[in-house]
Amino acid sequence: MINLFKMYFNEKLSKLRSNPKLEPVVQFILFGLVGVSNTLISYLIYVLFVSMNVHFLIANGIGFIVSVLNSFYWNNRYVFINKTGKKRSGLVTLFKTFIAYGFTGILLNSLLLIVLVEKVQVSKYGAPLIVLLVTIPLNFIINKRWSFKVND
């Protein structure tokens, strides 16, 4: 059953991707789906560690590492497909992915968390969800144009 779904999904995805005008839309939708899984993974790890009395920034860092690995796998495999024919180095792309997410997912995310939790008094459980409104669109642009070097 799972293989039938996978075949159906890949067939429909290939048809959508065959239209150059739809490719950026398909990428954004798939990136969004990967982002949802990243968000769930990161947030669940964050909540788990915060509930164990781990400092919220350390919990955020652990969630970050796991979610970037998840993101790299799915974005490399399904979202930012290499159509140039040139081989893309997995390690270089992974390194760039960590840098991209490091900027938005650790630096910017942490700064916004500090402001929201310590200055604005937003709940440390709700603050990461607010931060996503800034980091998700920025991550898409950086990953598409730099980490995975996709130019439509």
C-alpha cells in the first residue's frame, strides 16, 4: 500500500515539475511540508527538554540540530532537485544548510526568543511558534539560492 502511494505521489509530482512555471510553486509547497515536519520535530524536542528543566536555549539548539538534518534529507531528495547534470556535493550542501539554518535557526531564532521570552514576557512554549513567521520564508530563500543553488 505504501509503495502504491509513493508511486502515485512521485508520478503526480513529476507531472507538476515538468511545467517550468509551476516548479517554484511546487518547491515552495514541498519546502513548506518539510518545514512543517521540521517545526514539529524541533518543537517536540524543545518541549521535551524544557519540561526536563533544560534551559530553553539549549533545548532550542538540540531541536535545531535534529531538524536541520531532517531538512537536509528531504530538501535534497525532493524539494531542490539538481537538474543541471552537475554533481552536487552532499557534504558541502549539508554544511551550507547548517550555515543557512544557523543564521536563521540559531542566531536569529535565539535573539528573537530572548526578546520574546525575557523582554516581552511571551510564554517560552509559544515564543518559538511566533519566531517561525520570520525564519521560514528567510530559510526558503537562502536554501534555494545558496545551499542548494537552484535557479529557476
